[in-house]
Amino acid sequence: MANSRNHSNLLKGKLNVIGKNIQKYRIAANLSRQTLSDKMIMIGIDIPANSIYDIETGNRTIVDYEICAISKVLKIPVDYLLSDYYNSLDNV
């Protein structure tokens, strides 16, 4: 029996589901991509500003420890970054 659920439709061609929320909360915190990158480096996670751009635009995957570190730097719970995608699963 074929699976009628197409998970890739939820991703819309993106490599991550949290990029737009990272951008939203970064801007709300009045941080540039470079400043976010600098703060990440200070806690031991090296993500260059151009990679943050790639994450925000969905052109780069992001691993769990990077999500946690970004959440810590932005001073928000991790689930804020995942909430849109989490809620979209109700419609699958």
C-alpha cells in the first residue's frame, strides 16, 4: 500500500523548516546575521553569517545542536523555532 502522505510537500523544497522563524526572531532581537554568527562562535558553534543566510532561506540543513544554540542566543525556547512546522503536521 502506497503512503498517500507526501512529506516533501510540507518542506516546499527547503532543507529545513525553521529558517524563516530564525530570521523572524533574529530580526526581532535586532541582530544582524554577523552578530548572530559572532554570538554563536562565543558559545562554541561556528556558523558563518553566510551560512545563517542559507539556513534562513532554507538552502542549508541545520543540526540539533545548532538549533539549541541559536535558540539560546535568541533567548527563545526551541519550540518557537519549530512551532509552524509542528502545527502544520495537524493537516497531514
